[in-house]
Amino acid sequence: MNPYMQQVIETAQFIRKRIHADPEYGLVTGTGLAVCAEAFEPIASIPYRETPHFPFSTLSGHPGRIQFGSTSGKQIIVMQGRCHLYEGYSPGQVVFPIRVMQELGVRILILSNAAGGVNPQYHSGDILIITDHINLTGSNPLAGPNEDHWGVRFPDMGLAYDPQLIRLAATVSADLKIPIKMGVYAGLHGPSLETPAEIRYLRLIGADAVGFSTVHETIAAVHARMAVLGISIITNVHNPEKPEPTTVEAVISVAEKAGPSLSKLIRTILLSF
Ligand code: HPA
């Protein structure tokens, strides 16, 4: 067995021993969004550092914990914090938690992130349901020999973000009176933020939001035949005609403010599924 798969299996076994369950739902919380784990009654908590082989982020806004919880009998594993390509992690390391969730039996995966607004109609604090993505990272987590046990060589990406989950998110947000946007997320390598020319380019190619995560996780999850729901908090909106500086503190602060609404939305989506 290849060493990467061996590590994934060992990590999944370690977690299974600690949580005594096979959760069907998974959630990854992005920058400043760790509070979303509180939407579920906690059952177990495992720091990434105590989890064998687990990559962890060194950034603020990413606590680095596995939380296992439930709501109305639905079991969910939450990855509180993720690692990124720009920290020097490989695509394989970035999707390691997704492969572990696959081994644990996760079928429905919610990916959340903080993102920059590219669409000029967006406002800071908006919640965006991701309808599609553009992978501009220059890499793909499926490069290399295909693991047939995990998925097919050429996974179809036509419905990468599950239409049923997108419809459900729209219905639930209307019921809860939490406004949402729907749009396309462009995933870049980072860590430098976008130049005005890059923002004009992203608009031209059909992107509504931009960030440094999620696209690899979605690719691995589609390969794993999971249904994916992607949600961004728009923490800053780019105006290429009048560029304004963005700071990580501002990004975290806007994301944290949106956390409670996002938690409510995610919890209600899971309950309605
Ligand atoms: N660019 C990339 N990633 C981000 C941004 C941005 O403007 N805002 C929050 N995450």
C-alpha cells in the first residue's frame, strides 16, 4: 500500500477509536469560522497535534482541532482549521483531512472559507453559496497514480457542488431570513493577495469570489463521491479601480461576525437534509 494511503487509514483508525462512530457528515471551518462547530452538541475533541500524520495550520483563525458532535441524531465530524498550499503544504497534505473523512464514511461534506469579493455587487459580510469553482492554483490533489479504492481516474466535475445541497441552502436561508449570494469561487495559490489586474481578470473569467483554499478539498471530495456544499464569507470586496488594503485581522473579524448566522444556516441545512 502506498505510504500516503497507509497514513490516512492509520489516522482514520485513531479517530474512530476516540469517537466510537462513523459520522456521515463532515465540515471544514475556514478562517475565523471555527465557531460553527458550536452548532452541534460536542461529544469529543482531538487536537490536530495529537492526531497521527495530521497536517496543521500555524495561522491565527485556525484552531487545529477535530470536533465530533451531533444534532438530532446526525453525527458530524468538524475539522476546525485547515492547512494551505501557501504554508508550504502539498496538495496531498491539504486534502489529507478529506481522505480521512472518506475513510470514516463521510458522505456529505460542507466546506467553509473566508474569501475576497470579486463581484462588485458583493458586500463585506455576505454569505456566498459556491455554485462552482475555478482552480487556478496550478496543482491538483489527484495528480499521480490513481488510488482506485478512493475513486476513478477522471472524476466528472460538472456537478462538483451538489445541486440538491445548493437548493436546500437557498430554501433554508430564505426560511431563516439569512440573505445569501450564489456564485463562482476562484482558488489561487496565495499567499499574496490579488493585484487590481488579477481582479479584472478574475471578473472576466467568471469568478465572483477568490480565496486560497477549498478547490483541492472539493476535487478530492468529488473523487470520493461525497456531496459537497461550499460556503464563503465575503470578508472584503476588491475594487480594482480604487484598491484598498486588506489585513488578515479585518478578514478574521468579518468572518467571526458572520459565524453565528453561518452556524445557524449549517445546522438547519443538516437538520433538513
Ligand atoms: N483574497 C484571497 N483570500 C482571501 C481574501 C482575498 O481577498 N479575503 C479573504 N480570503
